[in-house]
Amino acid sequence: MTVVTQVDLDTPLLGPIGKKAADALSTKLGLHTVGDLVRHYPRRYVDRGKLTDIAGLELGEHVTVLAEVEKVTMRDMRHRRGKLMQVVITDGRGRRLDCTFFNPYKLKAVMVPGLRALFSGQVSRFRDKLQLTHPEFEPIEESEGVRPFVSIYPATQGFDSWQIARCVRQVLELLDDPTDPLPESLRRAEGLSDLGRALRRIHMPETEADQYAAKNRLVWDEAMGVQLALALRRKRAVQRPAAANPHVPGGLLEAFDDRLPYTLTAGQQSVGAEIAADLASETPMNRLVQGDVGAGKTVVALRAMLQVVDSGRQAAMLAPTEVLAAQHARSLRSLLGPLAQAGELGGAEQATRVTLLSGSLPAAAKKKALLEAQSGEAGIVVGTHALIQDRVGFAELGLVVVDEQHRFGVEQRDALRGRGEKAPHLLVMTATPIPRTVAMTVYGDLEVSALRELPGGRSPIATTVVPAGEKPTWLERGWKRIHEEVAAGHQVYIVCPRVGGDTGKDDTEFPDDPDDAGAGTDERRAPLAVLEVAPQLAEGPLAGLRIGVLHGKLPPDEKDTVMRAFDAGELDVLVATTVIEVGVDVPNSTAMVIMDADRFGLSQLHQLRGRVGRGSAPGVCLLVTDMPAGTTARERLDAVASTTDGFELARMDLELRREGDVLGSLQSGRRSGLRLLSLLRHEEIIAKARVRATEIVDGDPGLVRHPGLHALVAETVGDEERAAYLDKV
């Protein structure tokens, strides 16, 4: 057998820790090299003298807790042969957790009251009490010379935190100090330790100061990796200029402004001025417009598109669904009136055309739309991902507007943006910043504009959590409220997370939504479905009302027919999936009931309720859930009910579940190089790293003189294709 005496970060794990452990780390946690393992940082630290607070445990979570055995009982199993050991462990604060062991004959001598140990397993629920079923456990050593802190690692069933800790200790004993990628001048200026010391101290700290210093240094590595990648991309972007689109006096934009029946808000005017300046430059615009639901983003985007059309170019608008694309096309035509009727009777002299292009158009209509885009007859082309197909051509594409950007993969957006000899300008719009968007904004990827004012005439929306499991009478009252709204001449949405019918159990409209947040693994029933809820309501609490059904799996003509009927007031209630989440505008709808609301993300809930209260009458939104009080799922719903400010909700979302993978692995399917960097906690470091990275790239555009930093970018962001994500929001 080969004896390994020294390893580096690229060494496969098989050598230093053996085949069994290496295979487990590879298959269960995706860790293959020494570098992967030492970058698998502890989630937290436990002081050997302090027990873990049990109150913070969540249903379905895989946890490792340091606790003390309080009580042990043995009994026969009721339905099969063998013994059952029931152990009550405590955190010393009066809180207890049950642990159940099956046929624990070898544990009888070890599992005794007073034992302090690490217990690891998945939190489940039995008879309304949280428990760990047959958890793994490791007694805590109390001898002299033992380190004061126990490192608790992100683990998985079958390979626990202490097993990971043993493997880490083994490789650290053999690891040569790696070459430090950060320049010595930067480390000295920021008071950072060298990389080798930081990697050792984060795993085996002697003091809390060790923990802080190690994390601070490793956060700097990640911040610099991201900021260098962004700086390199920005440097390369100027090599492909955009076409300048200066303001044209007497053009479509001025004609549109003259026919607006209202005055633009101060925010719309200032953001419009920023966009106009960007469009007039040959530097490609890369701007995010954040605006709360109903803040008037569509008008801002339309004015930008008209400025481009005035310069003889085209604008493309991408929407995530066909329903929303069709809604946008109708809305733009309505706003433009005669200005969108080029070649038609009654059309304005300088009019353009708004063309809808989606994948399910009939062949003749699709051919006509393609010709209008290719010839330039259509100044504005609205569509779904069908716009990105290779056979869709444009005469000269000057601007790409992406609505609700988190529904598009970055490659999809960039495919359209890469058309033509010159780079089109890019305008991204979102109503509620999702964590990745907020994070990338701080990292400097986008110029950011915010619309915080709401246009006049918008009504307030009252949001209430309806705990159907605990208080079924509240739901009964909710159905009565729906009848009252309809009796007053208004209309209602009822939203379900699933389509239903023969489509299977996981037929959500957007199952890979990055903001989707389920509520644990407690063998919950399948989410409520449109095709099941609609007939139940029609025969039960909403009998007598005119009920329609809308979901993404309907044929396009049926979807359009249903939406037109609802818009015309021919339906009282629309039972739908999240297909109505964005862009749907029916001013007469005043109430919304969201079933299984805990199955949706915060931004989805905020977007959904933005469909009501769009007229003069106030809106009401009921968030129906069977999740008990005190759970994270209920906290998230309470957060939505507590504010109608989308910017505040985005912050709450970050605090509740952090920013996730800011490199977008949820969209790309790749593993992130970021493990410690946090938008909430490290804004100052990110800002400093951006300045440092820009200085370095300005002086060394290819990082030729900084091979360590070049490697850091590759480690943090990945290969060239991966790095491109940072510039493609």
C-alpha cells in the first residue's frame, strides 16, 4: 500500500483518506479532491461546554446537535419482534428532543443519562413532537488537550459531521501550504492571514478570533474571484460596441408622450432619462429596472423601445410565458393606439408595428410574424423563448427587454443579445428582486435603477394568512368574502400550485423556480391542483358563481379565450396556476385566494397578489396554509402579510433563506465556488474587492502577471463559459 506523505489541493481524496471514505464523500457530497474537502467549511462551531439550542430545529432538516441524555427507556415493539429504545435528550435550557433507536442492544451500556454526545439525523414528527429516528451519535471527549470547539459540517444521511471532521484532520496533517493567490500588498493592507493558515484555522480554531480571521480571509478570496471575473467581462464587453440610439425630435417617443393620459411619476422620468442616456451611447447598456408591482415598468420599457425604433432599429421583448407575452403585446398596442398601426387604416404617419411571436402560433401566423421581424416591418417584437430560436431573424436588433428575468436561463437571454454585428442594449425588469438578482447587483454586474413610487389610482391590498388546519372557520369566512366581492360586481382569482388531472404529481407551472420554497418532508399530501379544486368549489362553497380555469398546459387559443372572458367580466372567478403571476391586468379583480400558499416563494406571492387592487376598489389577498404557527413556512407567509413593499420583502427573503447561489447554479446546474460570501454580511468587503479587482484588471487585462488570481477566478467562478454567467443577467 502506498503511504501518502504530502498532498496539495489537487490531490484526489483516495490517497490520503482511503477508498471507503473517499467514495462516500464523492457520492454523497460531491467532494473529489483535497481542495474540495478543505473548502467544505464548517457550518458552525459548538463550544464543548455548551449544548445546542434545540428550539431552532426545522422539520425535515438533517441536523447535528450537541445534547445531553436525560432519560432512557426500553420497551418491546408493538407490531414486530425486537426492542425499542426511547431516549430524551436536552439542551440544558428546558427544551427536549426525542430519539428512537431500534434493536439497540449494543447501545445499552453507552446510552445512559448524563452522556454528552453529537446526535445526527433527519428531524421528523411523531404525535406532534419532533424527533430523530435512529440517529447516528458520537460521544464528546472531555479529556485535556482536546480542542475547545467542535466543527459542525454540512452533512448527509450516512456520512455524518464527525466523519467529515476526521477526514479533514487527516488531509490537513499532510497538506502543504498552498500558494497564496492574493498579492501580499493586498493582504497587508486589509490585515488578512495567509491562505494556508486560514484553511487550517477555519476547520480547527482555537479561539473565536481564529474563526473570524479565517472566515474573513476566505470571504475575501471569494469576493475577489467574483469581482475579478466581472472586471474581466466588463473589459471585454467594450470590444463589441452597441449602436447609438440618440433621441429623435418629432419621433414616435414624443408622439407617445403627447398621447399619455397621465403624467409620468418622478421615478419614471428619472429612470427614463438614465435609460435614454445609455441608449444614446455606443457602450452596451446593461441595466436592471427594479420596480414594485404596479410601479409602471411597462411604460418605462416601451419608451426605451420607441427611442430605439426612432433610430431605425428594432426592440425585442421577452416574456416567460405565452399568456404574459400575449398580454404584453395587447398592452403595448393599447398604449400606442394608432402609433402601433403601421400600414393600417387609421394608423399614424410615423407608426410602427407590434408583432407577437410564440412557439404555438399557427403556421401561417408564425410565418407572417417571422417575416415582419426579419424585414424590420415590426419595430417591436414580443415573444417567449421562441424569439431565441436560430431561424428568428431581425433586420437590426437594437434593444432587448427581458421581463421577469428570473424565469429565463442566462444562456437563453444571451443568445438573443448576441445577435447582429453590434451588441444590442439590454434592459432587464423585475417587480420583486429575487436573492440572486439583489446579490449580483451589489457585485456590480448591472447598472441599477429603482421605481419606488406607484402611479396614482392604485388601491391598497390587505393580505391575511388563513391557517386552514388550525382555524377552518377562517377559510369558510374567506369563501363568503368571495361571494361578497362578486355580489359587489368584482372578480376573483384563486391560485393553486399544481395543474392536476393526468399530468402527474409534480406538474407545477415553474417547478425549477429559484424562489420556490417547499415546507419540509413530513410526507405532506400533494399540492392542491387547479383541475381538482375548481370542480370542488363549483359544487361547494362557490356554487352559483361563473368559474373559469386557466393553466399553462391549455392550448394557446383556449388560454386566450379564458383570459378575454375574464377581462370582459364574463367570469366571476378564475382558478389558475402561477400563469397569472406577472403582467395580467384586470382592474375589476379585487380578491385573490392562494391555496397552499406555503408552497410558493416570497416573490411569487408578492407578484400574485399584485394582480388585484389594480383599479379604484381596494384589494384583498388570502394566503391559505395548513402549516402550523412557529414554522419557517408560516414566518415567510407572515412576512408577506406584513408589508406590500417588494424591496422590503426581498430583504426579508434574504434574511430568511440567504441569497442562495449568486453564481446562478440553480439556472446553470453547476456547482458554485461560493461558500461563505454573503450579501447581507459582506457588503463592505464586496465593495472593497470591486475597487481592488478593477485596479488589477486595468493594469493587467489578462491577469498574465497574476497567475494566482487567474486561478482564483477559475476556482471561484469556473471556466470561461461559467464566468460568462456573471455578465448575462
